[in-house]
Amino acid sequence: MLLTLDTGNTETVMGLFDGTELVSHWRLSTAAERTSDEHALLVSQLLDLEGYAFEETVTGIAISSTVPSLTATLRDMTRRWFDVPTVVLEPGVKTGMPILIDNPKELGSDRIANAVGTYDAYGGPAICVDFGTATTCDCVSANGEYLGGAILPGVGISMDALFGRAAALRRVELVEPRSVIGKSTVESIQSGAVYGFPGAVDAIVHRIEAELGECTVVATGGLSGLMVPLSDTIQHHEPWITLHGLRLIFERNTATK
């Protein structure tokens, strides 16, 4: 089986594939201070909770990381503890997708995996919206080319900035309020966050489609389950599309080995 790890600034998502089927998945907080040994222990324990022994189950590892220090840590983890074929998504790795931006080396690995997974699942033109630490919109052409996209602050970052700068406001649970017109400060904050971010994404999607034509719009990321029902443009919710893209990229880099 293939173990996939998508490490972002806020969360790390792990998935275990049996062929093309995602049979188990986990969502963890990202901790940059964890050592390679601690990561190995965590991976082994999570697999054990599902009834898998690493040495008997895992035949390959695919890694995407947007945290440079953790990229090195995870690479060291695989070398020290797990003697299986490993692909770390970084410049030079075959993705099967032309990257048509000014500097392909600066493109985040998660965005590449999102684009690869989205195009495989839905073809193009397509837009993958990732509600993560940042909210990203990544565009793929009808010919399967990565065209670029848009980045805006994520929900969590924006809420942290609001509470940090506005002394009279406090943190609230991120749920849909009773109505758009909040009847309290709490509901007003909830309204702004819960309806504002899908609205911003819809506005960006409309502008992208004005340039690219009608697109299939797919959403992923930790907050996508809350945001998707409130969007007018998102058509598909795929919480594990990044892992799907990682699996494809692993296969493209190990098929002849």
C-alpha cells in the first residue's frame, strides 16, 4: 500500500491507498518542532490503530510539504526508519502536468498535487479551490496544463488577524449563524466569515471563467465541508484530492523502477 502525507502550515493529512482506493486517512495538526523520530512514531502508531503493521503494509511513501523544515524532517524520517520507495514532491519530480507559470520552482507542492488530482478526476478546464491556511484557486487547462491561480488569506489567518487587532472582539465557533444579518457580535462575526469567504471564492471563479471559459470547480481543504454548501460556483467536494494527486505523481515517478 502507498502512504501519502500532505503537510501544510496548519494541518497534516495522511492517507493510505490500496491501489487506487483510499482505505484510511488521518488529519493532524502540523508541528514544526517534531523530529524525524517523533514523526516515525506517530505514523507507526496511527497505522497500528487501524490494524496495519508498517513493515507488512506500506510499500511506498509520497510526500508533499509546504513547510521547508518539515520537508527535510520527513525525508530524514523515511531514510532512517522506512526502507521503501519514497517520492518527495519538489522541483525535478515528474508530475505529468506542464507548469505554465513564470517560475515553476516557486509553486507549492500541494497546489501541484491538487491540480494533478483534479484534472485526473474531472478533466479540464478546471479550478481547484483549497480552503487551507491560505485559500488557493488553481487553474488547469483543457489540455491538462497548470495555468496559475489566485491566493487569498485563509479563514483561520483572517480570523486570527481580526481578533488580534480588534480588542473588543473575541473568538467564536465557526458555524453558520441563524441569518446573514447577525443579531449579536458573535453572529455578525460568524456571518462575515461563513458567507464572506465562499463569496470571495465565487467572485474569483467568475473572473477566472471570464478568461478561461466555463470550468469544473472542485473544493478541498480542512474547511471545505463548511464552505462548499454556501458557494454558488463550487460543484464538487473532494476532501482528499491532494492525496489522490500525490498517488498519481508517485506512480509516475516509480512506474519504471
